[in-house]
Amino acid sequence: MVRSLIRGLPRNVLVLGAVSLLNDTASEMITPLLPVFLTLTLGVGPAIVGVIEGLAEATASLLKLVSGWLADRGWNSKRLVVGGYALSNAARPLIGLAAGWWWVMGLRFLDRIGKGLRTSPRDAMIAAAVPGELRGRAFGFHRGMDHAGAMIGPLLAFLLLSAGLGMREVFFVSAIPGIIALLVLVAGIEPPPTVPVSVPPALRWRDLDRQLRALILASTGLALASVPEAFIVLWAVGSGLEIVYVPLIWAAAHLVKAAVSLPAGILSDRIGRVPVVVGGWGARVILLLLIGFSADGPALVWLLFIGYGVTLAFTEGAERALIGDHAPAAQKATAFGVYHMATSLVLLPGAFLFGAIWEWAGRTTAFLTAAVLTALSVAALLAVLKKEGT
């Protein structure tokens, strides 16, 4: 079954998938615990959590564009990817030493610099490694491996917490899978073939494919409305989930994400990218409303937490494949950088806005606002595509 799903995928796609699995194992030993660590251990409120998460993602945005631009101009993509993973895995475990929220913010800043360095060159390598009819499968596989790591990491954190370790000790242990990820990447990845370097023409907005422009615009609106998963964790804990089970519910959500990502990517190869993207975004609106108006109770928390994760995973492969399909051949990494930059730049104001609304008007109002903004993004995508005649 697994062999049939990954049939035709080349070595670089498989290696990058394995690296993502290991890297996310390291990352997700920390991520689900971080909002709890900030609020309960360091004593900050939801607004500061929003600032830290938003700033962390916004930091990566400009570097995603820069690293993509550099890769298209002859910089060694493998070195950019290795450097990005190395920086992230050096910074993250040091959160265990944090004495205040400002320390966490600085280390998250370094972690996201690493993400910014690697993301666009890595996505361009995946897009270039496969023909168009396999691109959804390739990105779906990569996202599935990413989510598999994001399942394993919290399970390890849960076991360590259950064995009596504190959150800080769990953060330190996360260095081990991070080091293994770097070794696999350095030894396993094949550098892209050397080609004569020529300076591609400037990437102009009006020259981009209409579907690509529509996706970037709508994705930017969606990013503004997005609910950082740190807040989903705070909602879960506030709705009755015990802290020790936070890594476990996070792992369960990513298990389902891993199961959904590859089939959803293959589905986009068969029926088209846009139907998959619109369907996933529409489902996200429904889940945000259900979360906002839900009653407290562990069983409902598990159901809604996992359901929200499914709506996120369902569109990831299709969105990236759409970029790979319609970006100019010599500027794929730059196009991925534009996509990632546009969506990431609004994460800081979006996360702060969500956290502020939660703190001052309540969580129901915050989730309702996010649902309305997400629905507007879906409507904007459909309106632009209809106007363009797609």
C-alpha cells in the first residue's frame, strides 16, 4: 500500500520527507508545550503568546523570499537547506534554559530564521524533482512525513512527562532527533544538477499565472485569519484537557494529518488543485465555528482538535503543488518565496489580533472573528477565479 502511494517519487523527495519527519519529531516535542510553558511557567497572557508566535512566523517570511531568490540565482540549494535545518535544531533545545518570555521570543526568532533559509529552496527542489502529474503526490508525501514527525514528537514528550521529566528537560532531549535529521540530510540528499547560471528576469506580479495570483492573495487573507495552533492548545486546556495529555492530543491530530496529506495531494492530481483548496478552506470555517461555540468536555475537545487539524492538512499539498504548477520554470524558488512571504507577513498582526480579542472579548468572539475572515478569504478566491474565467 505504502509503496503504491510513493511510486515514482525520486530519492531527493524521499530523503527530504525523512528529514522532515525527524526535524518535526524534534520540533513537536516542544511546540505543543510552548504555550503552556509561556502561560503557566513564565506567566504571560494570550496577547504575548500571539506576539511571540506571530513574530516567529513573520521572521521566516522575508528569508523565505530571499532564500528562494538566491537559489534561483545559483546559490547551492543543499547548503541553504542544511544551514536552515542546522540553525533551527541548534536554537530550539535552548528554550529549556529560558528565564523569561523575551528569551523564548529570541530563540523562536532564530528557529524561524532557519525555517526561512530552508523552506523555499526545499520546496523548489521537490517541485523540480517530479513531473507535473506527480507533483501533488510529492508534496502530499512530504507533508505526510512532516505530520508523522509531528505525531512522534509529542508522543515522546508525553512519555517523558509521564516518566517524571519536566518541560525544560523535554526541550533538551529534543536535540537528539534534530541531530539525526542533519546527518540524514547531509548524507542522503543529492545536490541538484549544476547548470549554467543566468540571471532570470525580474518576477513581476502581473506576469504570474492567474491561478497563482489568486491563490497568493486568498492565502494571505487566510493567514491573517489563521488561528495559531498555540491558541488551539490553550482552548483545549481551558476546556478541560489535562496538561499531561497535551502532547498526546497533538500527536493524535498529526497522525490524522499524516494519513490525510498524501491522499489529498493525490486527489489534487486527479480532480484539480482548486477544488481541494476551496473544500479544505470551507471545512475550516465550520470547525472554527464549532470550536468557538463548543461546550467544555474532554471528548469534544479531542474531536474538534483533530478535526481542525484535518482541515489544515487537506490543502497543504495542493497549495504547494499549485505554486509549482504555475510558477515560471526558472523562478520556482522565488515564487515559493513570494507565496510564503505574503502569507507569513500577516501572521504577526493576525496572531496578535486573535490573542487580543481572546484576552479582551473572550475566546468565542476570537474564534468567530477567525471564522468570518476565513470565509471571506474563500469567497475572495472564488471571486477572483470567476473573474479570471477559471
